[in-house]
Amino acid sequence: MNKFTLVLKSLLLSLMLSFSAFAAGPVNINTADAPTLAAGLHGVGQAKAQAIVDYRQANGPFKSADQLASVKGIGLATVEKNRDRIQLGGSTSKPE
């Protein structure tokens, strides 16, 4: 492997790690839109993220992270996996 290829692979790896670190920030489940929820929560794709938004619109803001398990398709295992990413207040996620 030549030096150019090694440097290129190292740069690519650095960029990938930077993007994953950016997506790993906290997500406000009371203000985030579906794409933000899907990008910020492990095991939550676009459909589950939209279900979170729909639940929030129908039932009001979440009072606890555990209440997220009331959303169809979201279980306590998903909540536990994301507990350190879930925020209820503040403004770390872009609003709808």
C-alpha cells in the first residue's frame, strides 16, 4: 500500500468518525423533527421517528424518557439504548 492510499484511507476514516460523533449528540424528543430523531437515536428509523412525532402531537410533550416506550414500535430496550441521547428540555435539537 503506498503512502497516498494510506493517507486517503486515514482521512476518510477521520471524516466518518467525525460525522458519527456529530450525530451522537443529545436529541430533544419534545422538539426534534422526524429526520433529527432518526439520525440521533439508535434503532429509530424514519417510520419510528415519525411515530414519535405523531404521538407527541396527539398526547403532548413527553414527561420522561420512559414514556417514549408508549410509542408503537418503540420498546424499553430502545429507550435504554438511547437514554444518554434523550433530552426532554433545552434546545439542542432543531424544532419542527
